[in-house]
Amino acid sequence: MAPTDFHSETFAATRPHRPTVMATRHAVAGGHPWTAQAGFEILEAGGNAFDAGVAMGIATNVLESQFTSFSGVAPSLLYSAERREVMALSGVGVWPKAASVAFFRDNHEGRIEGIWNGIVPGAPDTWLTVLDEFGTMSFADVAGAAIRFARDGFPMYPFMAHIIESTADQYRRWPSNAAIYLPGGRPPKVGEMFVQADLGATLQYLADEESAHRNDGRKAGIAAARRAFYAGDVATRFARFHAENGGLLTAQDMAGFRMRLEPPSRIRARGVDVYAGGPYCQGPSMLQALAILDSVDLAAMGHNSADYAHTILETVKLVAADREACFGDPYVLDVPLEALLSSDYAAERRAMIRPNEAWPDMPPAGAIAGRAWPTTDDAAAGLRTEAAQAASGEAALSNTSYFCVIDREGNMFSSTPSDGQGQGPVVPGTGLVPSTRGLASWTDPDHPNCVAAGKRPRLTMGPALAIAEDEVFMPFGTPGSDVQLQAMLQVFLNIFLFGMDPQTAIEAPRFATYSFPAAFVPHGYDPGAAKAEPGLGQDAFDTLSARGHKMAWWEERAWPAGSLCVIHKDLGSGVMRAAADPRRTAYAAGW
């Protein structure tokens, strides 16, 4: 399953602008060049993929704090070469005990916003759990680069400067946010040093607490760092700030939280076992889409032809309908995931794809979901009313990153950290906003992803691993909100169906549908809407429009189309091909 040679004439028109990074020892790919460097340096120092991944995750929380937060979320998949096992960490915390649908309806007219979208942070315990269970280094070792980037600053780069400038009004809502992201009352300019001193101090505090207990062993030190966050000074500051400002998060909520390793979801598609998280995220939606498409002769349609794009778009609508009908926290809900991923159910859903006609809105959910999405005129009108209140779908994308690692032993780490620092108030003195993932919940009590005490909000992030035993290892993922599963699906097919090398697969033109309720409040809905990059071609665009898709163009290499990172390891040759998306600031490295 090695990618084909893309110096052939067949794909001459789609040769990538960047080279694929080749490696035989270890490889990393992440959302920023310095993130990749942080992970690479850990691997070079003798750390494994889990040490390097935690270093990349925490560096991401500093270098892309407009997109992610150390106190945010970090859904992750891990492959242990020693155990020959894939494991999942949801990476997301829970709603505080005081949260309920009634609270938001009685106090905020059903809106989830500001300090009230805060839930227990999941990312710190994710990083510490991975380090404790699978790593070899200390928190101070792996957090060193991130601490320096926060404490000493880094030159503001163009993409981050653009995001901060375009969302400056969000940061102005709270003085503590503006002090960091609008120093001197304005967005930072490219090349200016961007310092996050309080964040650096918080990370250093955890490292110092670890150091104070290092004589008791590595695990004892990591446990001390965890206590420092969830039961120490950080938790105290979070709880006090929420109490003083009408928030819901308490010290008890923080102290009672702990991340659990969970089994992943899995299907076999195109001869490859593909793994994702559970129905606490939309990872299984990508698996559903692969299952539906597995018996379709997509190759005969031609890559990015109108028929091909139409089939993908309609498939995504089908899995989105099931997502809305039954996906949510499986600790709380009985999600029929095995049935949803079955070949029989995939065949039923596949039969709903009309070759020459698009569904004008989101199709009904399947019968197995136990509940069909409302399709009456009144229900559709209600969704469109919410859409009118929503910010553009692309603005909602600016809150996620992704990284992946493969080490010399064959361990893999695939993670999608998220929760940017502009959706809630920074707690003074910490440099952090408690996870704002409450924005993904609903205040409709009948929705599977409704607010409830102790419940995890459903994530859009769905990091993945692809494994063909004795042939291929491939972690892959992307930011991009509701576009994530669509971009990942297209890149997977580019590699395993059309034989593209990873960099070519990533740089190929993309398209996406928005014809379902958005993941984030107010869950805007634009029936039939779809976008495509110009490389799709005018003929395909016009044909899709004629079939009922409400097509619009993205710009060339649009950043809302996702930012894939992929590492493809050919187990026969041992060669790794690492690739990163030029649509944002992602980079890969290897040796």
C-alpha cells in the first residue's frame, strides 16, 4: 500500500507545492513548524512517540492559543507497539454539577455563551495520563519548549496575526483576554514578540510541583503536577473566578474529574482498519461514511469529478443526520454504534443516495438511530431561524489544531487539541480560559447532545489511525469543525483509493457540505449549502449546482477547508512519508 510515484504524467497537474518529508527513524507533523520541532527534539533526545506527542500538544497550546488551550480539550488516539493495541482518550471534560437545560432556559434564554460555556478542562489530564501511562520523560522535560515559548515569547506569525485581528472583538469582551491578545490595545503585528507570561507561569508551576515530588519517582511527580492543576492553585483560581462572576465551575467539579482510556471505534475500509474515537465525537461519522462508500466504485467516477463529489457530499449528509439523531456521551447515552457501523446499515443508507439529485436539506436519520430528525416545515423553519442568528460557519472553525507522531518502535499518537482562548474569559493570573466546549451542546432536552451535569459535550474533533497489518501505519487528522470528517475522508480516499502520496493527497482540492446543523451554538443550518476550492473545476461546480447543491467557491487553498497532517509508514520498507497542509501553518519533520 505504498503511494504511487507522483512524478508520473498521470498526476503531473496535481504535484504538491511542498515535498513529502521522508524518514526511517521517526516522524512528526503538527499545526506549526515549532510544534513539529518540539516533538522532533524530544524524539532525538530518546523520548518515545508519547513523550513527543505530549510535548507537541502543550507547544500547540502556546503557539496556537488562538485555536487551542492547555485548559481546553484534546481527543487522542494512541497505538502501543508493545501492546499492539489502539486506545482512545476522549480528551474532553464534563459539564459542572450545576449545569442543566433548565439553568440556561431560565437564566440565558437558552443561550450558551460567555463564562457559562465553561466545563472541566480535559486537555491537561489527557497530556498527563499519556505521559504517566506510556511516556518515559517528566512533565518538565516535555513542557520545556512550551514554557519557553510562553514565558519568553515568539515572533507573531502572519496566520495567527490574521486570526486575532479578524476576531479582535471577541478578545475585547474581557479585559483579561485583551491584555494578552491585544497588547497596547491593538492586535499584535507580524514579527512582534508575543508573550503569554501568565500561561508560562502556570506551566512552570506544574513543573515545579512535579519537581518537588521527583524523589518519589516519575509517576509520583506527574501525579503532583496533576494535583497542582485539578486540586491546587489553578483549580482554586478557576473556581473563585467563576463564583465571583456567576459561572458554574467549582473546585469540586475540578477535583472529581479523571480521564479514562476507552476502546476506539473501528471499521475495515479499502483493505485498511480505520480507528476513531467513540460517539462522544464525530470520528465514528467518518467511519460511517467510509462504510457507505466502501462498495461504491468511486475510482470509475474519476477523482473530484461531479459524480464523485456528489456521492461524497450526499454521504456526509446521511452520516450527519445520524450524528444529530443519536451521537453524544456514551457514558450517558445508549448509542447503537455497532449497528451504525455495520455493513447492512451502510447498505441501507447507501440506497438513499440519488445519483443525479441532491437532498435539498439534511436527510432523515436512519431507523436504527431510534429517532428520525424532524423534517416538518415547522422544524425546518426553526433550524433556519437559528441559522440566521449564527456567525458564519467559517468563523466557528478557528479553534482547533492537530498533530501526529510515529517513533522508531512503531508507537503512534494522533491528537486534535482545541478550544481557543477567545470564546470565554481568561481567568486572571493563569493565562487560561477553562474549556469552552459547552458551546457544542444543545439546550433542547430531547437532543442527544443536550446540556446535563457530568455529561461530556460532543466533540467535532475526530483524530484517526489507519492500520493495515504488516503493511501500513498512518495517523491522520485535521482541524476544521464540521469540515473535519469531510477533509479526512477525502484525503484517506486520495491515498488508499487513488494512490496519491500524502503531500499530494493533502494539497488536492477539497469540497464540503454545510447542509446540517452546525456543531456550535446557535447550531446554524443552511440547507443544501456546499463549498469547493477552485481546483475542483467549473464544470464539476456547475453540474453539482444543477443537481441541487447550493454551491459557492472557497478561495484557493482555503484555511477553513482543514489543515491535514499525515504520516504514512510503509511497514515493508520502513519508510515514513510525513506531510502537512499548506492551507494553514502545519509542518512535518523526520529522520
